[in-house]
Amino acid sequence: MNDPALALLRDLVAIDSVNPALAPGGAGEAAVAGRVAAALRRAGLDVDVADAAPGRPNVVGVIEGRRRGRTLMLCGHLDTVGVAGMRDPFTPVVRDGRLYGRGAQDMKSGVAAMIDAAVRLAVRGGLPSGRLVVAAVADEEHASLGADALVRDHGADGAVVTEPTDLRMAACHKGFEWVEVETRGRAAHGSRPADGRDAILRMGRVLHRLEAIDARLAAGPSHPLLGPASLHASTVAGGRELSVYPDLCRLSFERRTLPGEPPDAGLAEAQGILDTLARDDAGFEGSARQIFTRAAHELPVAHPVCRTLARVLDRRGEVPDPTGMSFWTDAAILTAAGTPAVLFGPRGAGLHSREEYVEIDSVLTCRDVLIDLARDFC
């Protein structure tokens, strides 16, 4: 644990950076951003710290090469999900070659690897050519305010988002859409069925049809690296008390999307269900709305950043073949804004769970691959 990348990782895990939009009272990114900015400034990088939202800073450091060349961006997020049910989440523990703690895998290990890669490049003569932009951003776990702010001011010829990928090059990931559905009934005393209309039973009809759509997606067209699209019911609420017909039921569901699917695929499916049910039953009342959506991401493996990363991995004895990730990342925002992004990060487990860890050796491998990539790509 004497390696500077691992010392930085311990410091980052020890700092509470729970996203306050997910967990009321979460500390946010200010303190952890300060630690990242200090590491970059000590190495002589030109560093800018700017709020993506009040009290929610991004940190961007830049290394200018000695000659003209390509610009590479390394990007990772500083926030974490909540810590409910965890014991000592901000006390990094090393055991059996792993480092445990909230954010160890997602994704302070990737941030530590990219920061130390930049530091080593800066203090060991810099870049022979090109430009390196290192960005540690806020709010990826909620609405990606940090990435949205980043792409307004910074771009690159290629980017690596250092999310955990088990040291594989991930050229694509799924998107997601959140949809809310309401069914409406009529409140009445439970003993008067002629007066009441049950909104919860009507939602059951919706759920039955959503389950059929999920089965159809599972059996339908499949992406070679991502598999099929999917949906699941996330939350449902309705009713007032046992002896009252429920006049409202509200369902939220998540639709995971593939590259090429429209950003309102889930909403369209929900609205189709409601239209069918209304045609079959004149008394059926329901509505649907989209809460939030983020598109899937795919970067052609022929892109120079993918080709260069694959060569570096092959040279180092790592797997050069591309893979895909089931989870969404800021890579989609970078690519959509004109900075083509691929994913590459350490190995670990426990994403968003009560026990989260990263494999220590993989953090150092990730760091060294990023150094080679920066030199070769830029």
C-alpha cells in the first residue's frame, strides 16, 4: 500500500462523498474534489475547480505536450451512492489483496488510477506530444450534472471513463428510462362495490402486460455485447386503508435500452398498454409520463482510442477484445457531445451493495495502462 495511487485511493474512500440527491444529508463532492485538486496541483498541472451545481464541484487538470498531437480525456466521477446498512463505510480496509469501503469499486479506484497516471506523466517529463485532460466530475450517480457541465467547456479526440470494467475495454453500455404510470379508480366504502372502482386491480392489468413486454424483449433482438433490452417494476404504491376502494395507484418502472432504441421506448410501451386497456374497458383510466432517460452508448471499435487501448492491453498481456457494460455511465454524455469515449477500469465487486471492494493489483495495472495509452494516443 506504499504506492501513491493506493495511498490516494485510501484517502478518497475515507472521504464521505455520498450524493445528496440520493441520500438526504450526503456530503457531496466538495471535500473529495479538494483532495483530487491538491494531488494534481502538487504535480504541476493546470487545475480548474468549478461548481457544476452549488457545492458540487468538478475538477479538471491539463497537461500540455511538447508537440502538437491528439487530446485524450480521462474521466471519472467523485460521488457515491448511500451507505445504509454498511459498517464503517468510510474506513478503508485492506484484506486478501482487496480494499473495502464505499466507493472502492465505484469508482474511486478508477479515479485514483487516472489521477496517479496524470501525476506520473507530469513529474516524469510530461507528454511528448498532444494534450491530456483529467476530469473528476460530480453527480454521476444521479443526474450527471458534472458531465453535462464538463462537455460545455472541454472536449477531446478520445476519452477513457475509468468505471470498473475488470480491466476490459468496454466499448458500449445500455441506456435507461424511468417511467411513471398511474391508474385511477373511485374511492368508496369497501362494502359498496357498485360505488367503488379499484385502481390497484387496474394496475394489475398494466403489470401483466409489462411482464409480457419484458418476456418479449428477452426473446427478441440481442446486442452482441450487451444482450437483450429489459424492464422491471421498481416501485408501486396505492390505496388508503383496508375498507376503502383505492382511487389511485402509481407504478414506476425502469426500461433498460440498447444502442439504437429511442429514448422514449418505455413510455411508448406504457402508453400502448393504457390505450389498449381503455379500448377494452370504457371505465379504465390511466396515464403515463417519462421521469428521466439516458441513451445507450456504443463506440465503434475501429475508433483510434479503442484501437490504441487494445494495442496497449495486448502488449501488457491483458485481454484486448471489447466487451459491454450493463450499467449506464457518463461515457454516453461525452460521446454525444463529440468526445468519443470508451470504458476501462479496475476489477472489483459489490457495486452499490453493503460490501464493496476493489482488487488492489488491478488499480496499479489500470494506472499503468492509462500512462501507456496517453503516450501512444496523444
